[in-house]
Amino acid sequence: MRKVGSALDVADDEDEESYANDLVKPRPYNARPLDPAELPVDRKERLKAVEAALMEAEATRSKSVAWSKLRWTVETGVALRVLISEDLYKEDPEFTSLETYADNRLHLSRGHVYELVDDAARLLAVAPLSEISDKPFNASQAKVLAPLMEPVAALDSAEVGKTKAELVVEDVEAAGKKRTAAALRKAAAERGFTISEAPAVPSARRGSAGDGIEDAEIVENDGTRAVEALYGFLKDQQAVYDGIGGGLLATALQHDPGAAEGVLRDLLQYLTRTEHRIRAAMKPPSTDGS
């Protein structure tokens, strides 16, 4: 297996392709999460430092290669964990709860904030696995593997010193399967490994006073991502509605009627298909089971 240096040693002005190739071993993602111990003592200054880290992480996400999303997740999640654990958002008098702060300042839902905190913790937990893989593990894979980062009670000498996660990854690769979260979960089940999903931030913090949201409303699974995606689609649709106003339709139809009408017909077709798909998904099941 090829040996590469730490991604942290790569200069910022290096080509993106080198980042993609060198983001493994020993610390993947090229992430530079903040260190709470190095933050100012003053709480307002700590909030400023956390917000600066969040802004830097957001700039990283604008890059197109896969490592940038992982780096953003790690750096954002670590910063958010400090923000939550120390209640730093309360230092901003404009906001009275984490929910309002996250929505207005970060443009994230409260559930997504906790999801990022957990994803970052899992990604950092599985970082040592970069020693056995030339590709970084994404958040979905880390969700399966992080609980398995403990030494296995080895009966086979070949397994001595390995973690359960290592064995699961090796099983999937040996079978020639694509390393998906589902494949990893199946391999873990076949070995009898139990996957627990303890959150990085205790539930008591998730239901802090003033937020008005019970713990049960925070769903830490793929359903959270699905809902977040729907919010994104809704914003896109609102942008389409706003964008075709202000005389744009009339101008386009006057400039090139044939082309404009063709685009609009296609748009209407997709709108109709979208409506049918949504209504089919929302249709309640019939009482006779059909």
C-alpha cells in the first residue's frame, strides 16, 4: 500500500488534486479543527473565535473535490461542539436560543447542527483507519465504523491488535464490494458486532432550557439529511418562482419565442412530474392494504 504524508503538511496553495491524493495518513480530511484550549478566556472573544472558525470552514466547502466536504464537516462540527457545550451563542444578545442562532446566523436547522457535531466526532474517531485505506471515510461510513473502533477479542493470530472496524473494512474489500455504509453494516452484522450510536453531545445538552424542543424531535439518522434536502429543494423552487417574475418571461418570449416556449414546456413538465411524485409519496395507505 502506498505511503503518503500527512495532509496537514500540504501547503494551502498546492493543487487541489494533490489534496485529493494526500488527504489520508495519518490525519485525513486536511482538517484544522480549532483547539478549545487555545481560545481566549473571555466568553465574547471565544464566541468570535468560534464564529471565525465556522466562516473559514464554510469557505472550504466551496471547493469541488470530495475532501473539502469532509474537512468542512470536521472543522464545522468541532466548532459547533464548543459553541453548544459552552452556550457561547448566548453571548450574542440578538439570540435567545441555539435554534434561533443556528437558523439566523449559520442558516442551519437545530437538528443539522447536532448532526454535524456527531459527524465530526465520528470522522475524527475513524481517522486511524486511513492507515488501511487510500480513500477517506465519509460521514455515513464513519457512522457505522466509529462505534467499532475498539480492539477485537482476537482468536486468530492474524487479527491480534486490530479493531473491529478494521476487520469490517477488510471483509468488505476482500469481498470485492463497494465500500458503502450498507456494505459495512452488513459485514459488521455478519461478524456479530453491535453498532451503538451514542451522540457526541449528551442528550441533556440537546434539550437545553430555552430551546423549546424536546430530545425526541432530534432524529440522529439519515432521516435528518432527507428533511434537510427537502428544505433545500423548497428554497430552490422559491428561487425559480421569484426568478421568472419581473418581466423575465415576457422578455424571453419576445426575444426568442421558440426557444423560450420549449424551455417553459419542459419546466411545466417537470413541475407536473414533481407534483405527481410528491402527491404519491404523501398519499395515505388505504385501509384495505392495497
